[in-house]
Amino acid sequence: MVPSYLLGQFLGAAFGALLVYIFYYDHFKITEDEALRRACFCTEPAIRNYKINFFSEFLGSFVLIFVILYITGANIVFPDIKDVKIGLGSIGALPVAILVWAIGLSLGSTTGYAINPCRDLSPRIVLSVLPMKAKCDWAYAWIPVLGPIFGSTLASFLYLYL
């Protein structure tokens, strides 16, 4: 199921970026600051320090996934056993939304908190093919991709261990 979810997230983020371009087209034409145009599509660090930027994305993603696994009562060891953990059902979306908001308030100011590789990479790719003056900062692009992958992977393993 993971490949289909990844494909769906990548395509959804790319489509969303295209909609942003269409919606803000007139604004992009009159905005002279390239960084402001780029900010609608991809994250950038407030201070470029690759180690700290990576740690920020790693930590935000770790917290997101680790807490989501506990909020939802995810049973990722034996998914066919339905009665091991109960979870919150559809109401689980509200605590997750509050969690994302809290991560943004507490950890988001350093890098813009992608906390999902699809959220940054797909719009970054779309920006690179759009006829805009703002172009991607590909030297930084690996941070919002690898940081969340490593952070969420460690969170999953820790959840399984505990």
C-alpha cells in the first residue's frame, strides 16, 4: 500500500502546486521578490545550516509520526488483528490537525516544516517547470525530503519497540 499512498501524495501535491500557480498568477506577475514567489511552492530555511535544518525536519517528522501512531492506536505489527488497539476512529483527524499546528508553532520557523517529503518535493518540481522567474533551490531540496524520511522511520521503529 505504501507505493500507492506515495504516488497519491506526490500527485496530489503536484496538482495543488499547479492550482496555487493558477490562483496566484496575477500576484506572481507583479511580485518582484523571487523568494516570495518560491515560498508558495517549497520550503527554505530561515538560516542556512544544513545540520540544524536537517535536524529540524527530522525532529518535526519524528514527533508527527510517533504521536500519530499513538493517537490512532496503529497496529503496524499485526494489522489483521482488529481488536488489539481501539484508536479514535474518524475523530482522530482533529488531534492530528492540532499536532501539525503545534509542530508548526514550535519547530516550523527554522525551515518551514515540510515534515512530509511529498509536501515539498512535488511542488518544487512543478515550480521548476513553470514559466516563472522564481526557480528552486535544489541545493537545499534534499533536507525536506531526507529529514522527514529518517525521522518518520525512526519514529516507527521506536513505536514498534515500545
